[in-house]
Amino acid sequence: PAVLTDGSSAALSNLKARLASAVGRAQIELGPEDPTMMSFISVLPPRLGTHETHSLASPTTFDLQISDGKCYAQNRETRNRILLDGIDCKPVG
């Protein structure tokens, strides 16, 4: 497990861009987790449309990992791992 070393808005924007690509959406909202403190991050489901009253969609959770000095996010459900290029992380602990 890993955490991000930088929680700046620029770093979080980069993280959002990488995760948006991974879930196949142009825009995403991250869950409440602080990726500089927690070794996972959630991508919230899309907001309801104007004619929708409820949704069964759930967040997509990614575990942050470090391997060979590079930071990755692994989808908990699909196990697909994406390189978080340009994002630094460090091992938990």
C-alpha cells in the first residue's frame, strides 16, 4: 500500500485525470478519502440526470500501490492497474 506525497490541487487534478481515463469518463468526483493519508481513493458514480430519481451505482475504489519506485492505482473490482505517471507516492508506514 502507498499514499501520495503531494496533496496539492495540481497533484489531485493529475490524479483525477488518470482515474477519469481509467473509468472511461471525462469528469469525475473523488470520494472523501485523503490520498496523502489513506492508501485508497474512490471515484464517485456520475451525478443523477435531470429525469433520474435514484441510482444503484456505487463508487469505484482504487488501491494506491508503489512498485519499482512508481505509483499505481489498482481497481479493487477489476484488478486493473494503471500507472499514475507524474504522481509521487510513498509506502504506507
